[in-house]
Amino acid sequence: MIWWHAALIFVAGVGAGTINTVVGSGTLITFPTLVALGVPPVTANVSNTVGVFPGSLVGAWGYRRELKGQRDRAIKLLVASTVGAAIGALLLLTLPADAFNAIVPVLIILAILLVLFGKRLTAWAARRGHAPRATVTPLLWVLVLGTGVYGGYFGAAQGVLLMGLFGLLLAEPIQRQNALKNLLAGMVNVVAAVVFVASAHIDWTAAGLIALGSVIGGLIGAKVGRKLSPPVLRAVIVVVGLIAVVKLLV
């Protein structure tokens, strides 16, 4: 690998680790970088997944303070994310990409709308006796399972999707929601990475460079994300989500 290719992949890994911890969608940095450098798309996807999961776990660890008191909730949702991620990773290895990718921009736009109007929808639902709960409802569990399927298949903007769901269905401050998002997204990446290591061709040089960069980015993201006020964090989520939609449609 040419040295500047390696440097570019490493820098992309740092950016992806930072963005994944703060919002999600870091894959939209690393995946296009690998493809632009000549890595075949499927190999780029699986190599990227193997590379970003260490950074996801570091980001979750960086938010460990906000995870306190969420143990039971986290365990239940981790089960949903694990099952969904395994299904999604297997789908990537067996199904054509076009059919599944067609719905990805729609899902991200829906998540953006949930982030933007989640408070209004929550207030509207509360007036009708359907306020968000601190417990894991069957609906939330199933939707997190579905997000895990998506994350195991492709992964870009799964954090945006999770934050949209939490804003509507989970009665917790946004920073605690973000901590839970990091934990679940990290698990999805770990499960998908295990499936890909066992079943797919991986560019280990690229994956290693992304892993190193994403760990550094995860530490940066945890410090940056915690300092953002709820309105600013929502704005960042919306902006990153819109960028994701544009990149996926163009």
C-alpha cells in the first residue's frame, strides 16, 4: 500500500471514530475513502466494519458515566442489536445490495424527522396517554432489532436512526440516549465484524489502519459529544443525517 493511501485511511478512521461517537455515520467517511482508493465495494464495506468497531467500543467506554443506571435497559436492547446485526451481516453476504439500499435514504430521513420533531410528537402522544417510557417497550425492542439489521448490513447513520427512535420512545436526557446509542452501535459493529472475519475477504491493512484511527477518534468524540448542549447535539445529528442522505443518493 502506498504510504499516502495508508495515511489517508488512518485520518479517515480518526474522523469516523469521532463522528460515530458524537452522532453516527462515520462509515460515510471511511467507506468512500476505501472505494476511492480502489478497494472493491463489498470488501471495503466488510473491512470498514472490522476497522470501526474498536472505536465504537472506545466511544461507549468514554460515555460510561451516562450509562450508569441503564444496565437492565442496555442488556435487553443489546440482545436486540446482537440478533439484528447477525441477520444484517448475513444478508450482506447473501443478497444483492440494490434492493436493501433503496430504503436506506428513507430510513435516515425518517430518523432526522424524529430528531427534529421528537419533542412535539412526544407531547402529542403524552396527551393521548402514550408518553415515552423509561422501560424497554416491545415496540422499542423490535425497532432496535431492525436498526441492528440495517447496521449489520451497511451501518452508515445507524446512530442517527437510534437517536431518532430514542427521542420518540425513551424517556431519558439526550446525552444518556447518546451513551446507549454508542453501546448498541458498538455491539452491532462487533457482531458484524465477527461474521465478516469468518465468512468474507477482508483487507487487513485497511481494517487495521481504520481501527487505529477510530480508537483515537472514539476518545476525541466522547470528550466533544459530552460537552454539546441538547439543541446543538440535535443540530449535529440532523446535519450529519442530511449529509448521509445526499451521499447515498448521489
